[in-house]
Amino acid sequence: MSRLTEKLHEQSKKTGVTQADISRELQITQQAVNNLFNGRAKSSSYWREIARMLLIDEDEMREMMIEAGRDPDRKTKLPPLSPLTPSSAFPPGVITDDDSPVPNAKMVEVVPFTRPGKMIPVLGEVVGGDDGEYIFNGQVQDWVACPPLLVNVNGAYSVYVDGESMSPRYRPGETVYVHPNKPPRRGDDVIVQIKPGEEGAAPHGFIKEFVGWTGNKLVLQQHNPQKRIEFDRGKVISVHPIILSGKYA
């Protein structure tokens, strides 16, 4: 048994994090986790996340994988941007299970997939109305393929757009993808969660443009109709940037 295998099993017992827990958290098959634990996998795209869950130092994990003949640097690579594609557009391709690029015809409208098996939840229950309000009741509405930009982001999620409050920037039926650990900058589009008026109720969420903090106020901009919206700082639960949006072909 290699040092890596021993360490994985040892830390699993010590932390109480099981292979099933890792499978659920990373949205990969339990067999893939088991193969890594027992030396039957050459590598894993999620070795850093597994190391964090098991409280193993990343450098130590890398060293043990190399020692065991694994390849920790094996990763999915996207093809380079087309010279006709703006740098702000989505990466021009998806990655199949054998890492070969499959070009997309509609670069800006098609959200790129990552390796099969990595999914993120669609959160929030649409309430509707001019403000584009959502209820974040903790329920998962759906699961969608994770775009490459969020593959290694813990807690990444998405939301279905409903209503016209941010049109033409976002239209009903689009999916927006959210990075919950990245601080918003002025001009970023964000998902904002606000405490509900009633105790025990689910938070309300809004898709808006982030203007900034002014004193004890969060200042946002709505596009349709154009208006500025403010919330008391004490009522704000979170402000998460939207990093990607689009529709699946």
C-alpha cells in the first residue's frame, strides 16, 4: 500500500469524511473516489479539493501522488480562443471525456461544459415582479453542468433568470453562474441575498448591478426600468458576482 493510499484512509477516519461524502460534495462517482483511495487511478481532476476535505496539505498531497506514480498536474485544457472571438466571450469549445475539443458554433450564447460528472445546483425559487425577486429557500431547483471557470470553486451555484428587470443584459430563460467567494467590483452583475421581513422566512434574492457601499447602504442598479436600489447593510446576507451567463444549445 502506498503512502498516499494510507494517508487518504487515515485522514478519512480522522476527519470523519467518507468516500461517499467526497462523491456527493464534488459531484463525482463514488467509484472514482474509491479508485483514487486504492491506487487504481492514475490521477484525479479533484485531488486538491479532496486534499482540502481531508485536511491534507496540498504540497504533501502532490508529493505523495508523484511518489505513487500519479500525475497531479494532469488537467483538462481548453482550446485557445479563436482570433474572431472576443476575449470576453465564452471559451470556444467543450471538453469530452478524452479531452478532445468539440468546437461550438455559437460562442457567446452557448455555455461551455466541463468534464462530465461535475455539476452545480440551480438555487432559488422565482417570485417574479418588476424587481426580479427570488426566494432562496435552500432548495435545489435543478442541476446544470459546471463551466470551467467554476470547476474548483466551492459553493458555486447558478440561478435561472425570470422577469425583465435586467433586460437586455439578462433575458428570461438564461442561466447565470455565480462565484460565491469572489468580492464584487463596481459594475459587476451580482446575486444579492436580503434578509426577509418575517422571522423564519427564506431570504430574498435579486439580480442587479453592483454600484457599491455608501455608508450603511448597499447600492445597486436595475436596468429595466432604470432605477437605483438601496438596502440597509444590516439586511444584506451576501453579494455574489455573476461570472458567466447563457443558454445551452
